[in-house]
Amino acid sequence: MATVRLTYFDGRGRAEGVRLLLAACLFQFTETLLQERQEYEKLLEDGKLMFHQVPLLEIDGLELVQTPAIVRYVARKGGLYGHSNEEKSKWDYAMTAPAGVEKNDFDSEYRRLSEELHQLRLEDKKAELRREIDRLKVKLTCEQDDHVNREVNQSEGQRRQDSGANGSGQQLGNMATVRLTYFDGRGLAEGVRLLLAACGIEFTETLLQERQEYEKLLEDGKLIFHQVPLLEIDGLELVQTPAIVRYVARKGGLDGHSNEEKSKIDMFYEGTRDFYSYFLKIGFLDPKEVLATAKAKALPRYLPIFDQVLKKNGTGFLVGDSMSLADIGLIEVLLSVTEYFGEETLSDYPSLKAFKSMMVSQERIAAFLKGPQKKRGNTDAYVATCRTVLKLDI
Ligand SMILES: N[C@@H](CCC(=O)N[C@@H](CS)C(=O)NCC(=O)O)C(=O)O
């Protein structure tokens, strides 16, 4: 294969895991170890650092940034990303560095998961395939039912409004209850809610109020890293937001086709997460300061980047010609941008403006935005509940 080049610093940082993974996959690589500001500026000028950040991995003619996107591309290429959606989700959460969890906990959890994966591969493969076939059968039946329902609804001129449902039209499947556990606020869960809605997956919510509810989840072994959100779906208990959204995106067909397309979706999605991280702090820190920082740092960095990507792709979506996880990430953050800074913030970014109006008028998204499951900002009550339940010191 043509030269694989990793650009970072002469240190571990975010690149060491990439080095280890490349080595484990037996992919030879060379390195550019940055020493001077000019070298970094040259990379920016050459348009190699989409989000102005390293590491950068040049591989197969692609210029990959965002470590989570890089490692997933390499793992898929090296056949280390798992087989079924369930296996992939375990890889995803094992790869997500758990903040605040002791290294030993993580190591033993990692060993346990590796062992579990091994067992799955050798012994449970058949059962898993049978389950997958059953799921597909259910999905097919429900899609047929939904198709009929939609026709009935259209002729009646009214939208189906199941109690507890998100109010969107077609549903992905009448599968066993999908349950999202978090707080009565946006935080890390709002993107999951939006994604589930966009995929037409109905879900119910457990909105934590008391410390005991959280402790019960811990006792039941549902929160392996002691954190929410938790998504119970298809008999699985998924934690780690990056793993959750990828599981749902794969299930809903919003994860792209080729390895190249998937890596673009990952890169852009991770860029939206860095962008969104500014808004996550509202309520936990002084909102004025948080918004001032977002305005000074995040808007000028990310708005032009995403506007350009949309313009260059030319389909209205960030990747390919249909909606993906990256678009869900972007619309989530744009909704916050315009909520806090006004619609005029997008005036200089025509592609973003068009993207926003196209996305919010998608049937399922429009229904979610009007519906009861969308959370209205980080209220004082939400922040207070998070602090009490999780014993947070911020
Ligand atoms: N990497 C995790 C972070 C999850 C997280 O930090 N959740 C917070 C609530 S927003 C939590 O449960 N904190 C409790 C703790 O870390 O002890 C993810 O993406 O899901």
C-alpha cells in the first residue's frame, strides 16, 4: 500500500493509540513529528487539517482527522471492528476512554469484553445470526405495516400520534421497548433522542430524579462506566454516547457505505461534537461566559468549515446524497447556535442556512422538534438534579 503517514508530535498524546492500532493491524507507517509552528501552518494552508487539529493520518489517498474517525477507519480496514452491530458497539465503548474510571477497572472491563467477544464469535455466532434474521423479519413486517398505516393516515389527512411515541410517521420497527435513561435535559442525550427520532425508532425515557435510581442502575450492572446515557435496545444495554449513536446509526442506515464514506461521517460527526461541547456547559458554568467563549472561539472556527463542506458536497448533506449521523450531529449544534445567537448567525453561511431549513423540515425531525421528547434547554432544575444524582462537584 502507498505510504501511510501519521502527523503529530514526538509524544504519545492522541496519536499513541493510533500508532498501536496501525502496528496491531500490521500497517507500516511513517511519521511527521511537528517541531515548528510553520509546519502546522503549512498543513492548514494545504487544507489538510479540516478542524485545525492533529493527529492527521494520510492513508489510501485520504486525509483523516479526528482520532475517533481515524481509529475506526484503521480498525475497519484491519478487520478489527467486529462483525454484527452488537459486536461493533462493544468495540465502540471499549475504545472510548472512560473519564473518571480507574485504569484497573477499565483494564479488567476491557479483558472481560474481549473474552465476551471471543465467546460470541465462537459459540454464539449462530444464535446471533438467528436473532438478526428475526429482527429483520420484524423490521420488514413493521415497515410493511407502517407503509399501510401511512397510506391510511394520508387518506385521513392526519398523522399517527401514539402515546409516548415521538409523533413521527414511519417507525423502524415495532421492536421491544427502546429505553433511554438520562436526565430531563439535553446534555449528552439530546443528540441520541434526535437520532432515534430521525431513524423512526420509538423510545421511552427514564428521566433520573433521585440518587437511589442511579445507584439501582449501578447495582444492576447497567452502567459499566458509572455513567449515563444508557440506551436499552434489542436486548442490549448500551453506554458511551459515541457507541450508542453509532449503534443506532448503523441500525437506521445512517452510517454510510464504504470505509471512506464511513470515515467522513465519523470525522464530521466528531467535529460537531467538539463544536457542541461548548454548549454542553451551559447551566453548569456561568451561561454568559460559556456563550461568550462559544461566540469567540467555536462559531468562527466551525461555521465556515461546515459551510464549505456542504457547499463542496453539493447534495445538501455533509456526506454522499442522503442523511447520515454527521448531519444529525450538525443539526443538533446548529439548533443551539441559532437558539442562543439568533438565526442571523447563519446569514453569512448560505449552505448552512439551507441545510438547517432542509433538516428541520424532514418529517421525523420536524415531529420530534415539536414533540414532548425534545428537551427545552439546560434548566436550573436539570442542572440541580444532575448535581444531586451524580454528586458532581461542578
Ligand atoms: N464518555 C461518556 C461520558 C458520559 C458522562 O460523562 N455522563 C455523565 C452525565 S452527562 C455521567 O454520568 N457522569 C457520572 C460520572 O462520570 O460519574 C459518554 O459519552 O457517554
